[in-house]
Amino acid sequence: MGTPSTFPELRGNFTPVPDLLFDTLLKASLPREELVVTLFLVHKNYQFERTMTLVPLEAIIAGTDLDQVAALRGLRAALERGTVLQFHTESSSTPANFYLLNTEENQRVMGPFLPDAPAPLAEAAAQIAAGEEQRPRPAVAAPPPRSAPR
């Protein structure tokens, strides 16, 4: 898929995204795969002014130009950085992983269903703004099976 030389007319639908996200992402020097995955999750999280969206790997692949290996590399990097959370479900047919942005609201709602989640994105943004070195966080392991909130 080639990059267009110009953007099409930029009118119509918009996804309102908090400036803090842009400030954080632009200062973090993310690898391309991690940036694409993170921007896709930002879009899904704030599209239609939602507060939380659980996104499966298949949707990330379908909504970006990443193949499965690249999407998984981007997700792994974002999980280690702490900007993305992973939610694991067990069903009678198939276990599944879903991904969502690490925001205070998402942690509040999903906290009981997440393993030791990293600090919310606002805290990471403050560290980046203060010039503190970001140490990679441990990967978020899949939590024990629990039913999802209703």
C-alpha cells in the first residue's frame, strides 16, 4: 500500500484524541510497529468518543498494514513500555487476547481482570516530559481466566 502524495479533503468524521497522547508518543521515539499498533488502539479507543475498546489481534492486522508477526512485535513492545494492556479470556471454544490503551479509565474498569498492570499513560507521559529514562517494563502476562465485565 503506497503513501498518497497528499491527504484527501480532511472534512467529515474526526476522532478526538487528547493532546497528552500526542505529546507522549512524539517524545517516545517508538519503533514503527509499536507506533502503528499504538495509533490504531488510540483510534479505536477514542473513535465515537468511546471510553474503552477491547481490540483483538485480528482487528489490528485488518486495520493496519502490519502482518501478524509485525503486529505481535508492536504489541510486545507496547506491552513492555506499558502503554497497552492485555486482557485474556477463556471460552468454551477458544481463549482470546484483547488489547486496550493503558489509561486510568481502562485500568479502573478492567483492573480486576488484569495482572499487575503498569502505571497509567499519564504517569509515563510525566516521566518522559521530565526527561527521566524509560526502562522497559516486564511483559504483561495473561491473567488467570475470569469472566469479562458486563
